[in-house]
Amino acid sequence: QARAAALQMSVARAIMAIKGYTSEVEDAFTRALEMQEASGAGKQFPVLRSLASLYVLRAEMEKAAGVARELLEIAEADGTPIHLVDAHLMMGSTVGFVDTEQGLAHLDAAIEAFDLHDVPVGGLRLGPHPGVSSLCASAFFLWFLGHLDRADLRAERAVESARALDHPYSIAFALFHAALLDLWNHRIDRVAGHAAELLALARLHRWGIWEAVATILEGVMAVAGGNHDEGLATIEQGISLYEAASAPPIFWPLIMNIRSRAFLMSGRITEAEQMADTALAILPPDTALYIPSALAKGDILAARGDTQGAIDWVVTANELGATLQLPTPALLALTRLLGLDPTTERVEAMDHLLESFVEGRDSPLVLDAIRVRGSVSFA
């Protein structure tokens, strides 16, 4: 039975490689779990970890959280460092977009348990090292929480750790997330370097998903540089690669949001709105990931001349950021609201918020907020 369970695990991975993140893959992993339990071995960490990853990649966070709790129970019982890294990574990834502080605490625990020497390179499974994944995820949670400098340092550490592991897939994973964080921070010049290295690495190893996202990022760089037609054509080439790569569903709203912003920069407002609506329809409306898409929708309506519609969407983003206690999304929302409809209450809120940003004062996001705040005065 134990050998049969191991074979079933191989079958599940093969189905996922061929067909993507389908219910058939879930059934295959579940069957492997049942076979392990029938063999008397009990639930085994690798199978549970694969199942949790599948749920995360399919954005089924409630299912993922249930499996993550089982993983953490096993890891705390056996004390294996790499199991602790994996388990805290899964816990952080599942709870972090609803309770970012709690998610960050789990990711910090994963990073604390992370040792480059724990897993020999030859023993790394497919996909990124969990320590690298934890560093990447925590960089974004730090960004949401207003710790802009620490977020940058985490992203840089992720790239450095992946290089130290000499594990190409982990390097690709870290490069993409570093580029994405730079994009969110409006540091376009830094995106280009990460995207170019990612594209070269992806083509060398024939990794369709990383070639796709690197191509999309290069298209965004072209659009930002004023080469709109060339950039949009490159983005659409990347989208075609992405769709052919059986990419995980969790990334699709993010990709659509990036694509939407490029079309908006190019003056293609109708198409930009369609893409933003696609992202909004997929994302749970009570999570942190909903906020960037809500802000994008507001920007599109503002460009269309629908000021009130824009205000409504930005207020939605601001209120969700306040509910989840996320300073950086609140900063982005208030910057827009002061441009659209400045009020005394919003000015006071911005003043209070800017005082709380003790790091990242030279960030383009903070500098833009200061500039907009300075342009508003009441007689």
C-alpha cells in the first residue's frame, strides 16, 4: 500500500503537469492520502503539502487553510526544520490576505526556521524552495503593512537566497516577485533588470510560465517608456504564452490587473476596463488582493470622466484597507481621493497616515502622496 501511495503521488503530479490545476488533480492527491492511511502510515507530510499547494494555486483558501493546519500540527510534532518552513509558509499564505499581521507572523516563523543547508540542491522538489517562497510572500505582506524598506530588503534576500541555493527555479520565482514589488512601488527602472534576467533564465530552461510573465513585464516597460503599440503587442504575446502554460488560477487576476494598467496607460480605456472587471470578478471582495484591482477600476473611471464612479471605487478600496489595517493601500487610495475630491477629513487622514510611514520616505508612493497633499489647501 505504501508503494502504491507513492505511485499515486507520481500520477497526481503527472496529471497536474499535463492538465493543470484541475479537480482531477485534487482527486488524485486525495486518493494518495487515502492509500497512505490505509497502509497504516497515517497522513504523510509530502502529500498534504502538495494538496495544500494545489488549493493555494487554485485560490481555494479555506480548503488550503484546513490542510495547512494539519501540516503545522505534524511539523510541530516532528520538529523537522524544512517541515516547519513548509507548514508556516502554507499557514501564512492562506490567512495572510485576510489577516496580514497573522500571515506575516507565520512567514516570519518560516524564515526563522529556514536554513540554506537543510535541503541539498539535488533534493529540492519541483517548484521554489519554501524558504524562498516565504521571503517573497512576506515581502508583499510587509508592503501592505507599510513597511516599504523592509519589503524591499525581503525581496532582495529572496533573490540572494535562491542564488545561494543555486536552484534556477527558485531564482526565477524570486526574480518575478522582486520585479512585481518594484512595479507596485512604481520603480520602473528596477523592473527592467529583473524581467530581463527572468526572461533569459526562463528561455534557457524552457519554463513557459516564467517566460510568459517576463514577456508581459517587458511589454509593460515598453508601454511605460511611451512605446504603446510595441508594448501592448509584447504583453499580448506574453498572455498567449501564459494561457498555453497551464498557469495556476491564483495569478490570473494579478496578470489581468497588470495588463489593464498597460492598456490604460496607452489610452485603451474600454479594453482596460474589461480586464479590470475580469480581475474583480475573480477576487474575493474581502481580501487584500482585491484592493489593487479596485484602485485600477477607479483610475479607469476617472480617465473616462466618471468622477463619481471613480470616487466610489477608490472609497471601496480605502475602506477595505482600513478594515484590514493596511497602511500602503490606504496611502494609495487617499492620494487618489485628494486628487478627485479633496475634503478636510481626507486631508487630516492623509496627514495622520503620512506620519505613520517611518520608513520608505523616499519611495515614489510616499513622495507622490506628499506632493498631492501639498497641492491641497482650504481657504
